[in-house]
Amino acid sequence: MSRWSSIHFNKPSGMTEKMPPRLLKRDDIESARRFELYRLHSVGFELDQGDTLVIIDFPPPSKATRNKADCNGIAYRCQQFRVHSRKLLDINSPKFNEMLGPTYQFRTLRRRKLVNKLPPDVKYVLDLTPPSEGDELVFQMTELSLTPGINNWWSSSGLQDVDSLLVCGHDDICLCDRETPPPMADMSDESSSEPSTPKLRNNGLCMANGLGIAVLRYREDGPVKELPLDPDQILMMKARGDASLYKTPEFRRIPDYCPFRHRNGIIRLLMLIEGKSVSLDSACRVWTLVRLSKIFDCGSVIRDRVAQWIMHGSNTRFIEVLPEEALQIAFTLELPGIAQCAFRILVNELALKEADDKVDDRKPTKTAIFGRKLGDLPDELRNLVQHAALALVERVSSLDANLRNPDMFDYWDLDEWNRLRAIEQLLIQEQGSRAAKALERVRCLMEALVYEITEKYSHTTSKTFLFDVAAHNTMDQDRATYVEPMNYEKIIPIMKKLNPIQMLLCSLTYNSLGSSLDTNIFSGQRSRVVGQDRRQFYQLVDDVANALQDVIHENPMLAFSEAWAPCFDQNRPSPYNANYHQLRKPLINLYSLELGIKDKLRPITLSWLRLDIEPPLNITRHLLLTLTNNEMKFLPLWAGGCDDGTGGVFETQIPPALVGPNGPGPSYHTGITIPSLPSSGEGSMIDDLAELRLRGSTTNGSVDAQDSISTVYRRDQVIADDVSILSEAFTAGGAEYQAAKFEVPADHQSMGSAVDMLVEDTDSEVQSTVADSESALTGDEDDEEKEEDDDDADADMEFWNEPIGSESDSDNDSVVMIDTEHT
């Protein structure tokens, strides 16, 4: 039901904390960094082959040129080098394909004044200088701006023990050799008690603070200095108002956007396209290259290199500390594993906030519930996370309701429980005091059995959380590596503030529930239901059996009824059996019932196990990251989700039953018919008759279950429920009506001629009907009046050829409307 909980809780089995060897020694890292700068300044010598000339202009020099240079004080200058157009076309980048087109080439040659001035082996010219103004500049600056997490990831060398070669690189504009270095603390003087702030110099951390001198660990490649990140010490820093674990040197305070970093990033990207090696020695450089690959639509160029950078050793914690940035990188380069891990973390953190029942706590904040500083996500990715978080909250809410439901055993198909239910129904049909007493005892037993499970669950999800202290301590140490001191709080006080739904979003809750169910639930245990005097469960079963036996003694013929068979053994009682009225023993097998209940609860109590998550997320072990397919489906197809770009994953798969289909057919009908006319008191039937409009029947239209789309009237038009649609109507003298009478019928319409004859006869009958009605109004008083009536009838017949509203039209004229049903 549970797993062994210790300091290794929720870590992959068999995993050790053995770190991979360092990529380079500290001195070699410095040499590699300076060699990389030399390559960047002289890129024209390395990239001197190809049929495409690339031009990149740098900002003009200013008075502060010394402050706009690299670590050695060398200023950057405009670069011209060559690349191969074939390699640019092979990456299938629409951006580069457009640049190599004739339109762009013509404009570039004119602007650069290079018409007829290129060397014979140069076919194309690419001006990759970033724009100096306009919307395109704003877009690129926004894309390339560093986030605070990316900017500060250099500190992971000391906080997360990440290899210095991967994260401690300097920015392209750096003042590290032109600023006064801070004095290093005397690490050999362990008796020194003078307080100081943790400082960082170049690639190393000097870890001395007011709580004492830092401890040194030695490796083969040199000493590793550790910060004093004990949770209690961080809480003391929080109490003093000390918000920083270390002092950031000036050369690490770099701007979010730098035009020099922008241009050098383009040069490095082209070097990668040409097959040259580029050092990824900092998160800032990786982020810049990823965003540039998005701008130039060439993510395949750096996909493998960035994946290796993230997946190396402890640098996988980049996903856990900065999941927003990791998710954006994964979506840009289509990295499935990284996308899934970052998505799981973000969904769980948002679900914890969505499940909060306190309105004030659900307001936007800058930190997650467990203290991690939140980043920003684009709207598209935020939409995915929000949908998945709501689905996760809905799932755990349903689980909470099921585990609190007193009828939960009814849904699990347990043989012993089904026997109890059958006995209950049999006793309800019986009359008498003994049957009522037996029914009461059966229900007391059923209540006690269910209460034992619901009480354990309620206790596990309550605010008194006292299990797994060792696991809590190690989780607090993990969180101390990335939670800022002012936002830090131990995990037990945090979880005491959570409601039951939020508790189900934490992995420890499930394991604690399993731990409470590891021992016997019913066998040898006492009932905890109030009013049952702490009786043992087997005694409650005996009480039911005795009361049921009394019912059998009162009516022995019940023993021979097929309905009462569950109460007896397989050997059915008979008059020749001396114990024909004896019930089965035991009446309810508590051990069998307990095994069945544990089999149903085991998938729940072990649902926190991370069996398919790679890389292992070892510093977010407190979160429930085992999402189901219903939550992961919002990811795109390449990331293992179901989003194919059509938006179908965001819609309800089955429409509500209230507007379900009302019959078979190729179209989807819902039964909500659109009225032909809105309800109104204006006008009258006489007005409609005067217009002589021959209308069809009400349109058999319907409103679909999704987005009010009519599936019969107009499939391409959205129709509101309160808007009426006029059905087909024709005027007798109109061209459409005349043409419809002689329309060639379709293949399935074989009565075209007959209908035409019927229409002609109907027209004649209408005329006769009008004449007869006029003559009937005048009466048959004498022959002279009849002659006058005939003249009036002839005049009325002429009415059909006169327009309505003419002088001959009178109030005494009558018009008949002919309705034709349309199928």
C-alpha cells in the first residue's frame, strides 16, 4: 500500500547521488573562455569559405568604449565572413530561404552599394545586422531579453553543484578584469568568527557568512565550497531580514537585452550551421541561441546541443527551478522529455492555487505555494497549463468525493460487501421486530466498515500532518537550494494550511494514506464509530449473524428461498439436514473484504510513484507530478500529447445529454428548432393574407450542441437561440415562384409533372374560390342582382392582374394563402 519513506523518498530506486566528473578543471575553463573570445573576434579567419557573404554591423564606438568590450577590454567591430548557401538551404529555414531569394538580394545589394562589386565566387549577400528601429526591433528585443532566472543561473554552480563549465561563463560585455576584486575570506582560519556576507568571485563562491565559515569539500579537481543552506539557518536569515544568500559581483549584473550579445549570438548560430563548435558556457548564451533559432526558424541546428546542456549532471535541476524557461526552450526546439517534465511542475503548482478555497490566496502572486519564484509564460503556453491544471483539480476533487462517499464500496464490486447489501434488502422486505433489529445491526456494521476507511483518509488529509519527518527534512533541504530566504518556510507548516484537495496534490499524502492501511484494517481492530462502544469488528459481525438467525428461527421457510441463498453455505439447507436453518460461518469474511478494499485502494495510494518521468525530478519530490493522459493531452503530438493544432483537445468530447442527438442521420440534430417568426403582437393574419405570400413550413433547423451552429439551415452560420429565421417564402407573381413550378426534379423526385399540374389547378381553384365567395356575400335575391354579381365577379377576377394597393383594391376582397409543406 505504501513505499519505504526516508531521505530518499520519491527518488528512482537504485539511484545514487554520484556526480559525473568535472568537464574541465578551473584553470582550463578560464583558458577555454579566452580562446572562445579570440575565435569570436577573428571569425572572418575561421569562416573564409563559401559563396555567401555575411555582414553584421556593431553599434558605433562611443566614449564608453572601454565599458562596451569583452573580459580583456577588446571592443567588438563589424564582421564580414562567408558561409555556404547550401548549408543554409539544407536546414529548411523559411527565413534563410527568403533571404537567398532574388527580391531580398536585390534590395541588399542596392542598400549596401555592392552591385557589380562582389568577388566572382560570391553569389549571395546576407545583411544580418539587427534593425535599429521599428516593430521588428521591438519584437527581437522582446524575444532575446533574459529572464531573471536565466540571468541568475550562474549561481547554480554553488547552489545546485552544477559544472562550472556549463553555467559560469561571462557575458559578451564584461568588466570582470576591470573591477576591483573583493577580498577572499581566509578559508584556513576556522577560528574566525567575524560575520561576513557570502561573496562570489569569478567562477567560485566564497561561502562565509554570519553563521560561521563554510565547510570545504575536496575533489580530485579541486575544492568545492558550499553555502550554509541548512533550513534552520535560512529561517534565521529570514527573521533578520537578510534576503540574499550571496553577494552578486558587478560583472554579473548584466542587462536583459544587449545589442552586442544579440549580434554575437547571430555569429555563433552561423558557426553552428557551418559545423563549427561553440561553447555553451552559460544559461544566457543558451537562451540567446534558442531565441535566435526561433527567429530564424532553424531550431534543429542547436536542438541536440541544448538538450545535452540541460541533461548533464545536476544541470537537470534547471527544469525544476526554472520550468517556465525550460518549457519555452522545449517548445522552441521540440524536446519531448524536457517539455513533459516542465509541464508537470507548472500544472501542479497552478492546480495548488486553483484548488485554494480562500479567495484572497487565489490572487496572482510572484511565488508558488511552496516558495518557488514564478516566471512568465507566453499566452499560448499559459493556456495549455491552465487547462491541464483545471483537469487535475477536477480529478483530485472527484477522488476526494469518492473517498468520502459512504457508498464507495458499492462501486467496487466486493463479494462480501455485496452479500451485506443483499441481506439488507432482504430484511427491508421482512416484517416484525426481529427483522427491524437485524436490519439495524446490518447497517451499523456497514457504517463501521466504511467509516474505518473514510476516517483514515480524513485523518491523512487533515491539517495534523505528522508522518515522514525524515522525508520532510530532506525536502526542506532541497527547497533551500532555490527558494529565496524571504519566501522560505518549512514544508510541514505549509501543508498544515492546505485544504484536502490541495493535500491530494502532494505526493506525501498518498504514501501516508497507504502507510495507515498497511496494517490490518478490520481483523483484530475496534470500530471507531461513535455509539458502538469500541466493539471489535468480528463482534459486530456476530451481532448481525445472531440477529439474522433470530429472523430465520421466526420464519424457517426463509432458509429455502433462493433470495436468501447468500446467507447460507453452498450446501443448501434441506428438511433432511439437522442444521438446515444454520447460517454460514462466518457470515462476512472480514479478511477477504479487507483484501478486496486494499486491492481497490492500492492504485490510489501508489499513484505518486514516478515510473515514467525522465529525467528524475529530485528537488520537487513534494509535488504530485504523475499526471494522467487527461492532463497530458494538452501537449502537442511531438511531446506525447493529443493537440494536433485543431483545438479539439480543448472541447468537450461528448455534448450534454440535454441537447443530445434526436435521431440518426448524417447531420447532428439536437431537437432545438428555430422558429420561423419571432413572437410578436404586431400585425394580423389579414395583413399576411393581403400580401399573398405562399410560405413553406417552419424550417427544420436545429442548434448544435457546440457554439450555436445550425446543422440544417446554414451549416456555416452561427445562429443565436433568440433570433428567428424566416423560412422559405415566395410571392405568387414573383419570378422565383414561377420558376419553381417548372423546375426539373431531382433524381429522387419523380412527381415533378404531377406537382406542376397540381399547382396550375390550384391557381384556378383559387380564382374560382374567390369568385364564389364574392357571389355568396351578395346573395340570390333576384335575377337582376345576379347579373350585377357576375359583373362584380369579373371585376374580381381582374384583381389578380392588378398590383396590390391599387385603386381597385378594396376591403371586401378576400385572399387565400396556400401552405406547401417542405420535407
